[in-house]
Amino acid sequence: MKTKKENSARREQWQKRLADSDEYWKPQLTKMDEREALFNGTDVLKPMVKEDAKAGKKTSHVRNIVFENIESQISASIPQPKVTPRREKDEHLASLIEHFIRNELDRLPFETMNDMAERTVPLQGGVGFLVDWDNTKRTHNTVGETDVNVIHPKQFAPQPGVYTGIQDMDWFIVKVPTTKEAVRRQYGVPVYNESESEPDIRSTGAEHTAEDAVTMYVGFERNENGGINKYIWVNDVELEDLENYQARRVPTCNSCGRVRPLPGQVINNDVQADIPDQAQGMISAEQVETDMAGHALAAVLAQQSLAGESALAAMPVADKPTEPRKYDGGCCPWCGCSEFTDTEQEFEAVFLPMRTKSGVQLPGAEAAFDDEGKPVVSPTLIPFYKPDVYPIVLQRSVSVYGQLLGSSDADMIADQQNTINRMHQKIIDRLLKAGTRITLPNKADINIDTEDGERIYLNDPAQKNLIDVYEFSGNLQYEMAYLAQAYEEARQILGITDSFQGRRDPTATSGVAKEYAAAQAAGRLESKRVMKNAAYAQLFELMFKFWLAYSDEPRPVTYKDSTGTMRYEEFNRYDFLEQDADGQWYWNDQFLFSCDTSAPLASNRAAMWQETRLNLQTGAFGDPTSTETLILFWSKMEALHYPGAGETKKFLEERRERERAAATAQLTPGNTPTGIPGQGVQSMTDSGIAAGIPEIATPV
């Protein structure tokens, strides 16, 4: 337990880190607000001429090319996982991980998160994904789920001077806007008297302080052992300080060191668990001090035959089982101490034998006697898996040397946006000033008579020469040419063409040429897609590690195989357990994570339907007229969600059964379909060859 002085020093250390980061990150925050203003269509003009230097010079018309060019790059497709095993025997596990992550992509709101990231990344140069394990999400059979959230760069507080990536930093802080009641529910600490310190991170521009809101700071740091520490605070209030926070923890008694039982758990004082010193007090509450009565220990001894019949005879077993004592909460049931401390677990104790569906078998506890002749059980100890990585994944736009975030498209075309705004204002001014102008003498008097027309009274005949009419048409030839030039500059900088935007392209003379032009633009933007896939690959790996560390119960996995049949399996973290030559258990996490590059094509259902039809017509599936080939074709179409594919496939399967039944009936001895005795078998042989049925020898 830390003293108040230690807690104060810890809080001051993190507050100083936050202040240093804010000073370093402040120029970036200013740029972020300017980029958001450009994306939203700001009408403020940067000075280009003397007239623009006036304070608050604005334009009355904005053509938002920043918004247009960023929106044209938006992709709604979510990268799909591709897991490659390092060993051949892990092929099934790699496939299971892929299907499990796909299920998680469907469960989590990745469509919403991807939509937000697709705009934030090109605008601000990057975005973050925060991965966490939410133990409050529980079902009847499971405890905990992974949680993924998008972090705007304004919520970053990185370590100054480190640009290569978040994983290379010694510490990193995330600013989380939340409510006072949410803090109380999650951490049990009231912060109703605290005020919101940074309301600007909730949105862009100047944001007013909300009465019920606070800014929560979550700090991560790497400790000397390679683990990750976590510190959370609001203003001067400490909420949580966890060392090596990704390790397992359980409440243990401060006096005897035993794990606090769960309410209703059976307490047994006779049979002890023989656990090595390094694991004492570090075994989960669900497994330590369970119902290990005398008859249960006898069953373990009988199964494993470790002590033989003499050991069983020496064990005192009551004739009638006594009523078990259950823990009802409160003080420690063994020593009476009322103080408990969350203690890090290094090992998981397995008392009962376990076997997974994949064939991994854990032996469970071994029964024996100690030096004093008392019965003891030695459980199988398995080290808990720890990810030991920062739970943050950074997706960059395009990598830039010396910058944590990538390059911003808004920064690249900000000058062109300002020029276009200025030219539009000039065009509007010229058009509004255009029209007819009449010159008259100073003393001329015009009399408007509805009957006789207009009359002009002149004092001198010479004044007649001063009367004239001028037409101001507002010639915009040069302004429009420069406007088009500035717009084209912006698109060329980002590598976007008319074909890529779906606009009319006069340079493309055919559909193939238009596709080729769009592909060229896609090549210019390929780097952004590569960076997105790289970020999602890290995200998939991090999600897998969190499941390996905290998912105690098997989780269902559903997917469709190559024939379109729904398959049901389960993700069990114990399937990734292995044992080395010395008998030590370890976790197999040696998998390579990447993204399936065929996913964009697979998400285009119309294109996939066309490709599948082409494969059928060219004979890639077999004989196009064969029922088996048609069933395979419609299975593929059903997997691609073609309307009515399932009903068509079912009809073809029924037709195949009828064909098989007819073929079996024709092969029955004495059955003569042609009506001529003795020719039934031979005729069926010929028809069988035509239908692709293996030929059967004709009996003599």
C-alpha cells in the first residue's frame, strides 16, 4: 500500500509529463483546428493583396476543395484479417483466429469507427485505436469482451522527441472526455467538485465547459521488466495506479496471503493445495480452496494412482459427508483479517483435468502427502499470458520523417483553397458591378413621360455630346482560367483524377481507358491503403493477444466454408498452450498478422458475381451442364449473397438426389428400362457413361 506522499509524488510526475507533452504538442493542436476549419468550409481569407490584409476579411462564396478531395478518397471497406502460422501444425489455429477476428469485426461498431477514421486520417495525418478489455460485459456463460475506440489526435499527449511510433515511447497519455457519474461508476471515486480541464478535446474550435463533464487522463508507461503500468487521474484526484496492469489480479488477504473466495464458495480447512512459493497467493479465486473435501481428494488419488491403495487407506474419509462451509463475504475465513489487496497473478492453477476440442490436454492436480502425512494436492501451474504492449494502434496517412503523425492533405492544398476562395470573391464582385452605365452632363435634367417617352433638358447644345451609354459585361475569362488552374493543382498534388472521382473524363475514350485512369490514381494513393492495412494488422494482433490473456471461457466462432455451409467452432485460449521438453507450459502466439488484399474485391458483390459467372462459363468449376457444377456455382453465389441463390441451390440438390435415385433404380438387377429382356444392364452402362457414372461391367 502506497503512502500519501508516494501517491502525491506519483501524481506530480504524471502531471509534469502532461505539461511537457502539451507544450510540445501545442503547435500540432493549433494546426488541427485550422485543418478542421478548412474541412468545414471556412470563409476567412489569408492575405493575398492589400485589401485582404484588413481584419476579418471574408469571402461570400466557398468552393470547398479540401472537403471534395478528402471525401473522394473515403473507402467504406474494412480490412479483413489474414493470419499466417509459423509452423505447419498451426494451420487450423491460424484459420480459427481469422474467423474469430471476423466475428469480432461484426460485433464491434467498426463501420462507424472506420467512417470516422477515413476522414480524420487524411485530414489530420493519423488517428488512434485504443484497445481495452471490458470485464463488465458479461453473459450467462462468458465474462468480458474486447473494446475498441477511435482516438482523435487532439486526445494524444505523446512523449516529446519520439517520432517512430507509440510503441517506442517510454510513456504515453490519452485524454478522455467523460462525465463525473461515469467516473464514479467505473472507479468508485466521486469527482463532483472537479471541473473540466480541457473541453476543447471534445470537438474543434472553442468549446464551452460542461458542468457534468470532466477530462480524464490515462497514462501508460513501460516499466523495467518490460510490462505496462497504468495511471489514471482527474485534475488532482487519483483514480487508479496499477503496476503491470495487463497482468491478472485477485484480492488476497494481507495477513495469511490466501486468495479471497467468491461469495458462496466452499471453504475447506483440511485439504491444502501444495503450491510453489512463487505462486502462493497468486491463484484465481475460482480455482483455489474449492470443494476439496476428503472424498474428492480420494477420487483424484484413485484416478492418478500416485499413492496406491495404501495412500487411500491412510486418508481419513468420513462415513457421512459433513455439511460444507461456504464463504458468505466479509473477513478472511482462515485468519479473520478484514483487509485485502489486489495481488498480481503469475500462475493459473488447474486442479481438474481438462481437454479442449482441439486435443490439448491438461493433467490437473496430483495428489500426495506432505512430510507430516497430511494429504495435499499439487495443481498444474500455467503462466498467465501478458501482452506487454501499449494498447494503442496508430494509423498514419503517409509516413513523414520527424513526425509522429503522417502528412495532412489539408496542409498540402491549403494555399489552393485560399486562392480559390479569393478568386470566387473577385468574380462575385465583378459580376455584381456589371451592367449598364449612362453618362450625362452635370446640369442635365431627365423627365420621364409615360406618353411621349423620356425627355432630357440641356442648357447647351454642346452637352449633347456628353450623353452616352456603356455596357459592363464583367469579362471573367482570365479569372475562370486561373480558378481552374488552382483547382487542378490541388488534385494533382493529391494524385486524384476525374476518373477516380467518378466525373466525366474527356481523356478516357472507352470504359477500359476510364478504368485504367482510375487505377493510375489509385496507385498514387496506394501508400495510404498500405498504411491502413498495416494499422489494422497491428490492431488484429493486439485483439488476439487480449483474448489470449483474458478470455477464460471458450467463445463461439461461426463462418461459412467453401461450400457455403455454416460451421460452428469455438475459440479456446487453452488450444494455444504448449509444453516444452522440460515440462514447462507456455503460450503459442507465433502468428503473423496481415490484411487480406482481396477483401476490396470481395466486398464488391456485383464484380464478384460477374467473376463467378465467368468462371462457370469458362469451365473453371467443371462441366457447366453438370448438376454438381451448378450446385458448386450457386454455393459460391449464395456465399456472395446473390438474391435467391439459396433456393436455387436447394432445388439443384433435390434434383441431384432424384438423379441418384433414378440411377440406382436402373442399376437394380432385372430392371429393364428399355422393355427388352437382357438389355437393361448394358443400356444402363451406356447411359451411365453419358451421365458421367462409372462404367459397370456387363455380366455374361
